[in-house]
Amino acid sequence: MYIGIFVFAGTGALKARTHHMDIFGGAVIAFATAYGGGTIRDLLIGAHPVNWVNDYLALALVVSAVIIVSMFDSNQIRFRKTIFFTDAIGLGLFTAAGIERSIAYDINDGYAVIMGVITATFGGLLADLLCGEKPDLLKRGELYATACAIGGLIYILLKKAGVEHDLGLFICVCIVVFVRIFSKRKRLRLPEV
């Protein structure tokens, strides 16, 4: 899970760079990206304290990600591709983690999938709002939240079928990554309203 946090913090730091923020602003956006979705989920399901409170590793990961991003040239294509792939893996991990945390608080399976999607995507939504942008989550584009929903639904079905936890987690992450990458490469989009 901490790998996903680090990756999402790096994604937030890159967003802060595009808005020419200083290192403190970068840390705020990185923290919002990494922990915003989980915080919103915990508030919605009544989990207290929220997932990152009293976790010094959380702060260390955010600060580390901001420092590392500040040392790289943002125009490096390889770095951006790495962030895309690791972000897709983070989406899968956060989706499954959000589902597991929700089920632990007696949330039913359908809403647990929704909480998984919120966990994986609402940090980016919050960061976009803090940056004064229209949230990427609400723009027509590649399948992002949809990839999480598909992976999350399959994760729940595998769990119900008695598939071993780690295998179910692995399959969930693989499905989210596959749908995310496939939709980007093939430019798949949901229909407009």
C-alpha cells in the first residue's frame, strides 16, 4: 500500500510542478493526491481516526516523493511513462484496499466497490480542485474510475467465490492496470451524456 501512496504523491508533485508551486505547495498537492481518496472514504464510512493519522511514514513518503520529483526534469518522457504505469498499479491497489477497509466497517459489497473507486480516484479530484482545474475524473477521457470499478467488481466476485486474498488482490490490480493501459492505447471512452 505504501508503494501506491508514494506513486500518488509523486503524481501530485508533478501536478504541482505544472502550476509552478514551491516545495511546500507541492507537498500539499502531493499529500492531497496520496491521501485524499482514503480520507474521504474513511469519513463516509465512519472510520476513526482516518487512515493516515499518526502515521509518520505517510509524511515521509510524501516529502520523499516531492523531493525526488523536484530533482527530475518533468519533460523526460520515460519518467512520465513510469508514473503512468505505476499510477495504474496504484489505482488497483487503492481500489482493493478501499474495498477491504469498507467491508471491515460492514459496508455492503456494492457500496464497498464505490468506496474502492473513491479511494483510488478522489485524491486526484481533490488535487485538481486545489489547483483550480476542472477535475480529470469528470472530463471525458480514458477509462480511469471505470477501470477501478471493473477491477473492484471482479475483486468482490473473486472474494465471494472463495479465491485466496492475495490472488484476488493480484487479479484486481492486473485488471485495473490492463483496462487503464488498454483504454489509453485504444482511446476508449465512455459515451457522452
